[in-house]
Amino acid sequence: MKIGIVGLPFVGKTTVFNALTCAQARVGEFSLGVKEANRGVVKIPDERVHKLASLYKPKKVTFAEVEYIDVAGLVKETKEKGSEGEFYHSLREVDELAQVVRVFKDQNVMHVSGSVDPKRDIKDLDLDLILIDLDIIEKRLKRLEKTVTSSKAEEERRELSILQRFKESLDQGIPLRELELSPNEEKLIRGYAFLSLKPMLLILNMDEEQNNQREKLEAEFSEMAQRKKTAVCSICGKLEMELSQLEEDRCAFMEDLGINELAVERVIDFSYKLLDLISFFTSNENEVKTWPVPSGIKAIKAAGVVHTDMERGFIKAEVITFDKLWELGSIHKAKEKGELRLEGKDYVVTDGDVIFFRFNV
């Protein structure tokens, strides 16, 4: 899973990046002086993995990971120098965008628009994404309109129709993520990696005084949170960055501040839901591993995520829920009590399944 961190300059993008990744990237002037994106990989916390490891005592424990990519903000001056290309290139590969939105008020930190207005900033960034997508679509439409009349390729005609619909939406200021697309349409345009089509997590960056008003603050953005492929969460980036740099004293500081969990756990949870992901586990004496997969995936496709040979030679899947396995204390007891189920290729994997794939190639 890859998530691109975006937003205007001086909203705390790199501060949030540091908070999520425990990195120490330079903050404050990053968007003005650095073009290359910051990158950091985070192991996704999951207590179930620790518990499975305690049962199996494996040689290796592998958590699911998320990579955060922190890109410089777009402002008028940099846009005129063609930075949209670099901006787009850095974000093509991500599964989701996380826009850091400034809600903190600090007179010592400038705002490129002259005032703190979170909803305006959200609209401004959406407009940037829309314009980048429009440029790509208009160039492609010019080529398609010349060739599709003489071409016998049905796929090109479908592509032309979809792109024309996309252009109509973008011309009206509607990001592509708000459109309904069929699986076939999604497959056809996947290669474009349109930015306004990617799911959007809005991260409201608060100050410490606002930290106790999280629910009230998020409620102000409830209308945006109800939009298709959009979610809203809030964190105090500066405080969370400071906590991320602590190790021995972190728990004590969190207790004093009344913080139950680090922001990274909350942000990842929102991202999982936004991307409609679940996790299943493979477990043995060699390795306990988490596998994030799309919700609704069938057993045979889940086998292919682990290894292509498992999908090709799939026979059956032995399945038990993590909760039941933990309750029984071992896979041997699960087998004795008949709790290990045999499922076929069309079984729909659920979150927390521990799966043993039977295959033959």
C-alpha cells in the first residue's frame, strides 16, 4: 500500500510525514527548496500478528507495510515552472492520496493564501488535481478522435467514450473519484493513474489546543466525509511528530496527555477502510505473515497473492478465524475440535482469517 501526502506549503505535510514514519525529514522549507519526495515505510501495527507469533514461535514475523510519499506543495510560482509533471510523476504509483489540511492557527507560520481556511484549501488542491487530469485527457482525446473513426478497435471506442465522460465531469469541477465506474471501466483506464480518481483521506492538522476538540472539528467536515472515496481524520501533527521521536518515555507522555493511540494507527485504519482492505494471515514455524487484500477477494485469488503457484495449483484452503485459533491456543487443538474448515476456490476471505493453502503444481 502506497499513500501520497499532498497539500499546500506550510500546512504541515512533512511534519505529518515524520509523525507517521518516525522520520526526521526537514520541515518548514521542504516545499520551497526540495523537489525530490520524502519516502518512508511503516510496519502496520496489528496485535494479532504478535499473538500468532507467540503461538508458532516462527523464525520470521512479517507485518504488512505502508509506504508514505511526501511531495512538495504546488504554488502558483512553481506551477509556472512546470512542477505539475514532477508532482504527477511522484503520485502516479500511489493507491491513495492523503491531503494535509491546515486547521492550526500560528501567526509565526505563513499561509500561502494569506489566511487559514481549510475548506478553501481542500477545494484548491482538488482543482490542481482536476487540471492535471484534464491536461492528460485532452491530449489523449485529440489522438483518439483522429484514429477512432478509422479504427476497428472496440476498446478504443470505449476508451473515447469514458474519457469524454471524464472530461465533462472535470470541466464541472467534479473530481473523478466521485463518479460511478464499472469494473471494466476501471480496468480500461487504470494505466492513466488519474490523480483525482484516487481515494482521498483529508488529514486535519490541528494544534495542541484543538486536540481535545477532535470530534467537533471532524463534524465540521462531515459533508466532505460523506463523498465517494473520501474520509476525514484529524491529528496534531507537531505533537505526534514529537511523540514519534521518543522511545522509552513515549508511553508515559501519552498517558499524561490522555492519548490512547498514536496517529499512525488511526490514519492507517482510515486508509484500510477507504481502500476497502482486509487482512488475512499465513502461519507456520517458518513465518507468520500478514496479507492485505481487497475486501471480497476469493480464496483462489488470495492464494495467488501469496504465490502464483498456489493459485495455479489451488486445491483447497484450510481456514480458521484468528479469534477462534487464539481461543483454542494451538492449531493442533483446532484440528482436534474440528474448527479448521475446508473451503473451495470461491470462498470469500474475511478479515482475520488464518489460511493454509493446499495446492499442487
